[in-house]
Amino acid sequence: MVLVLALLVVALAGCGGGSGEKKESGTPAKSGPSGQVVVAQGVDATTMDPAMHAETPTGNIQRNIFDPLIQRNREMKLEPGLALSWKTLDDRTWEIVLRQGVKFHDGTPFTAKDVKFTLERIINPDQKSPRRSNLEAIEKVEIVDDYKVKITTKAPYPILPARLADELIVPADYVKKVGDAEFAKKPIGTGPYKFVKWVKDDQVVLEANTEYWRGAPAIKTVIFRPIPETSTRIAELQTGAVDIIVNVPPDQVQTLESGANTRVSTAPSARVIFIGFVTNKGGPLANPKVRQAINYAVDVDSIIKNILKGNGYRVASPLTTAHFGYDPTVKPYPYDPAKAKALLKEAGYPDGLELTMDSPNGRYLMDKEIAEAVVGQLAQVGIKVKLNVLEWGVYVKKIMAKELTGMYLLGWGNTTFDADGTLYPLLRSGQRFSYYENPKLDKLLDEARSIIDEKKRLADYQEAVKIINQDAAWLFLHQQRDIYGVSKRLDWEARPDELLWMYEAKLK
Amino acid sequence: MSGRGPADKSSFGPARIVLEASAGHPGVKRCTRRRTCVDLTLFQRGLGSGPGQIPADPGEKGSCLLKRYLWRRLGHSILVILGVSAVVFFVIHLTGDPAALLLPMDASPEEVARFREAMGFNDPLYRQYWYFLKKALRGDFGLSLRHQQPSLAMVVERMPATLELTLAALLVALLVAIPLGVASASRRYSLLDNVASVLGLLGQSMPVYWQGIMLILIFSVSLRWLPASGRGGFDHLILPAITLGTYSAATVMRLLRSGLLEILKQDYVRTARSKGLNERVVIYKHALRNALLPVLTVVGLQFGSLLGGAVITETVFAWPGVGRLIFQAINNRDFPLVQAAVFILALIIVTVNFLTDILYTYLDPRVRYS
């Protein structure tokens, strides 16, 4: 019996793939790319087709194989990618001039037809692209000539460039020739790295594209490995088998910083964590004084310091400093439990009240712990909160079905870095995630998303933010800080948009 | 099938005998669909055959019973697989909404509605189940919602990795448990016995998750002897196999030890010893073979729980197997993928249990089919 087992094991091990590849040491680049870097995320890619997913980890891998028309620099400002320039011809028409001399990995040239194909493919309902809603505003894409494209939107759409920055351009001829299924397994793009192979749930191997239009990348081989367990990721970084790891918890920062081969790199995240109020179902939360009292009663700075070990930035509104529409004059509520009690008394609850709160567990960093801390602090001003911790799938279902009552902890990351992507779905009446109804706010948000004039939009959003803050539509908590573990032999820093663009990295 | 000991007469009991005489041959037995197989010469000789009385011509009756038994087990197995798949279908559909989990958070309500319509989620649940069943019987489990690839193919693709891990774990378990179990039974109350008992208890109590991470910390990070995760050569297999196999090793060891202790008290062992046989021969040639029989059953059953326990081990060691896949699929409410994985796993477990039972009855002549 034992012999049989042993033989079976040997046979199967023979079929095994290999993360057992030896790592090359980084030789100084004389001519051409050299060395190998391994990046560990929490999950594997689901596809190599940029149109058929809506997930950051998958996008991170694809971003090395493809390029977008417009890209963000490290300060999150838009700059030319495959597009040299873009401007509006009128309220609903955009003209985009394309870069010349760019080739796909199979040698074919990049032209306007690839842009039209890429965008129309995502919008096409038959394609069933999960990213379709990102480009819903586009009515049609027209080819003016080989290097110029005209995009018409259904209504004035000021954030079109931000949306285009998220879409990667695919080669029209190649996709049509091999079909979607093959393309999803063997992609070809214009990016700095060529696809070599994908062993499912094990690794994706990429190799430098020496013909890249920006110049060859410094690192020759990039491998992405999905390692779901945080402790394992950290262990792999410490052994030197992996060079970048994502989602390091705050309590491991010390260990990595003091390690011989490891360090930590952080970036302010696009994601904001908050506790929302269900204000449109009556009860105490419909009263702004109660909501303001809750904001005064919670010591957010202490939560950031003690639970997150300082890895968070205090926010006074749903927006971060990187978002268009941010208003620096709006300040967070100070911690003032006495004022909280006074407000509760004014609102008619001198003896306190009871509320419920829903929270996910493990979806966001320390989400459950933060919820528990808030419950504890509210108890001190007489607000008794019953906390329900839910599994993420169940929680999302409840939110979308508008079944929430009371308070709810949520995080929201918006990679358009524009106020519209955050304020509209979360706070405009009737929207998917909104439990708040304020006609004045609605008017501002509707107007701001339908005009192109940047100055006017900014004014609208800043006023909107003031209203949201003063009316205490939420309990404002913090902006997350993403923590990455990095090997000391790698010269790379984290980005606020969570991209892992290896073109920026170099071996020391 | 329950392992029946000797002297179980119920299968020969009068209440279940039906006469079926074949023309001209009163002594011949017939296997018909609704009747039990019986040896009519037995009936002629009189009912109530006692223990140890072997019916005439057992071979023919044996194969008749065997065939009947096999068909019944096959039927049970199919029912089990169908039942499991139905339960999983309804439970997972009722607990979450994949549209919410798979589309970007800021997709519009129309987009979500369109997605749900395209996936058929607006149909009543029983109708969705019916469509699922129809397609599944043709081998089509649909496309994974998240990956947009055929679900069954995705599961099958990762099966070798999980099987490799499971078999390696089983190997580790047996390599540890058998020598240790034998040694501690034959040297009862010695230091070795006590140490082994403690280890057995530890092995069954240690959480897989904790053990996996501890092994990584010790052997990968501190000692740098072995890689921390991933699948590759043998060195990648060692830590995960040990982690997954520990519980089975402890279980089998304790079972073997207590089984052996029991057997070593039996009369025939005393006879063997009094024949002057060397103790080693007594243990390995006579006692162990009998003690291994219940171990075999347990090992077969353990295979099922190893496949399930592989979820945690695969996650900790980033092992690209089915366990990890099904865990993520459940979190994402990726219905087609969950269904395909559950089906394959149920199929394997049911088959292994079935084979274990057959093997057991083959090895132990005292056991009869019910």
C-alpha cells in the first residue's frame, strides 16, 4: 500500500509545474535588461484579456503587458501614454492624437483601429465585459485617420480622460484572428513586458520587451505569484524568494523594517474607510444632530494610532487630497464627548439611544477591530450599538438590496481620482450605495458631472463636500495607507493607485 | 456497508428468504431483482444455520450477492452525489449575490440588472437548478463567473496538484503512523509508548493553519532548508505534505496501536507465541495484518477529509490545487465553479469509499454484504 502511494506521488510530482526556478542575481545592466524580480499578490489573475475583468490584481499584471492611451504618473496626474494629446472639440466630442511608431509584441503597428476596436469591444453588450459601465458614457468612436480618433459621448462627460486611463489597448487584428478564448491565455500588447507563460494559481512569467517605445526596461524577467496567506507572503519576502509583497498588516511593519534584506514602502491609498448612516429610514439617524454627535464622540486619531499603528490619514469628507474636488478648508470633527452628549440632549435623547452597526470582517484592514472600537467609544456617550459582523458576500448583498438599517462600515476606492466616482454612487439619492437624501447635494452632484468647465466643477464639489461634512452624512474615519514589503535589492516605491508597474523598478 | 463480524446471521435470517425454485433444479439459486440471493440447499437442510457453518457452494452465492451489492452501492453513490450537488446549489444561491461581488463597485444599477439577466439569476431557483442539472448531465458546468472559462476544465486542471498533495500527505501519515503504532503497541508503557501517545494527541489537536505557518517559519525563514510555498520539485512538497498528513498520522497511529493491543491479547497470538515463534514474526506476520484492516477503512475515509483539509494547507502554502480554488469560488459566489468542484470532489470521495469497502470485504473473509 505504501509503495503504491509512493509511486503515485512520484508520478504526480513529475507533472508539477515549477516555482522552483532558481533566482538570478541582479547583474549590473551593461546592455539590455537583466535580472529577475518576483512579485507576490494575494490572488492570481483571472484572465489576460483586459476587457474581461474588473480587478486590481489582474489589472496589475496586465498593465505590464499592455499600455493605456492615457496614464497616471506617480502624483496621479494624467499624462500621455499611447495618446500624445487629447482635447475637447465641443461639449460632447473629444479628439485624441495617437503616438506613432509603436509596435505590438508581434511586430504589427499600433494605429487608430486598435483604439476603436478596444473601446467598442468593452461597450458591446454581447462581449459581457464587467468593465462596461466604465465606458457607458461613450456613444461612438470614430477613426479620423491612422493616428487620430474622435470620441463622442452621450452627454457632456468631464471624466473621460480618467476613464481612458484605466483601459488597456489590445491589438485588433490579433484578437480577431485567435479569438477571445486564446487571447485570454496568450496576450499580445504594446507594453514593456511580453507574456511568456501562465501556470494557473502558481505564477505568471513575463519577459522584457526590448523594443518598448519608451526604451527597454531594466529588469529582464518579472514573475507574479499569487500567495493568498499573508504570513506566507511575508515569509517568502524574508527568505528572498519574493521581492515585492502587497497588503502587509501594520503589526508586521517593524519586523520587515528591521530585517536584513527587507524594508517597507507605503503609499496613501485611493481608498477611504467610513461608517455610513442610514438616514432615509427614519429613526435617530435621520436627525443631523445625532449624526454630528456620533462624529464628536469617536476619537478617530486614537483609532488610527492604536489599531492601524499610524498607517492611516484622517479625513473630513469622502475625498482624499488626491481627488479632484477636495476642499482643504473642510476640517474633521474634533474629539469632544461632552459636546456629543450635549447634541444628543438637544436632539431629544438625553439618556442615550440604541443603534445597530454592520461590519465586514477581513475585507478591509482591521475593519472589525475599528468597528469594535467605535462601538466602545459610543457607549461612553450613552449610545448603545449592537454590532453585526458579516461575511463579505452576505454583507454586499445586504447593502445592494438596500436592507441596511443603522450604521455600516465600508471602504471606497475610486481610481478616477475624481469626486464624481465617490460622491455620486455613495451619497446621491437613489444611487446603489446611497442611504442619504439631500436635494441640495443632488443638484450640485448632477450639475458637476454634466459640465466640462473645470473651475465650475471644482466649486460645485467643494460646496458638496462642505454640505456632507456639516450635515454629518457619515462618520468620517480615515484614508488607508497601503503597506508593501520590498526586498532591499530592489529600487521601487509604492503608488497610490496600487499599480505594480515594473517598468519603474530597477535592481540595485 | 458496515463491517460485519463473524456470526452475524441476519443475512441468512428466515424473514428475508423467498423461495424461488427453478424448474427441475430444486437446489439451484437464482438472483432476481426483488429477492435476496439464497442457497436453496440450505433451505432444504433446514433453517438456522449456525455460526461457522459454511453454505454449500459459496462461490456462486458470493458472486450473486456481490453483484447485487455493487449495484446498490452504485445507486447510493449516485444519490449521494446528486444530493450533495443539490444542497450546495441551493445553499450557495441563497447566501449571496455574485453580481455584487464580480462587477466593479460603482457599476450602475442597470448594469447589475443586465448582468443578472444575462446569467439567468432572475429565474426562480428551482428552474435555475433544473437548467444546471440538464447541462451538468452533459458534462457542461458552465463558465466560471469570475474567470469566464469552462468550470469543469478549471477544476480538472488543478486536480493533479491536489491529488499529489493528498497522496503525499497520506504517504507521510502511513510512514509515520505504522512504525510508531507498532513500536508503541509492542512496547506498551515504555517511554516510547508514552511519547508516541502524546505526539498522537498533539497531532490531532494542532490546527493545520498554525502548523503550516510554524513549519514555514522554522524550515524556510530560519533554517532556509526548504522553500516556503508554491509547487515545484520534491522540496516544495515536503512541508505541505507534513502539514496535511499530521492529523491522519496521529489518527492512524492511535487506531493501529489500540487495534494491535487488542489483537495481541487474542488466543491465536498466544498460540503463535507458544509455538515458539519469534516475537517479531508474531507481530509482523500475524498480528499486524489483522490490525491493518480497520486502518485501511480509516485511511479510505481519511482520503475524503484530506481532500477537504487541503483547502487550508493549499492556501497557506500557495499550492495551486482545487481546495484553494473552491475556497475562493465560494467567497466570490462563483456558482458554476463551486458546483463543478463539489461534483468532482464528491465523485472522488464516493469512489474512494466504495473501493475501500470492496477491498475490505475482499481482504476480510468474515465480512459479508448486506
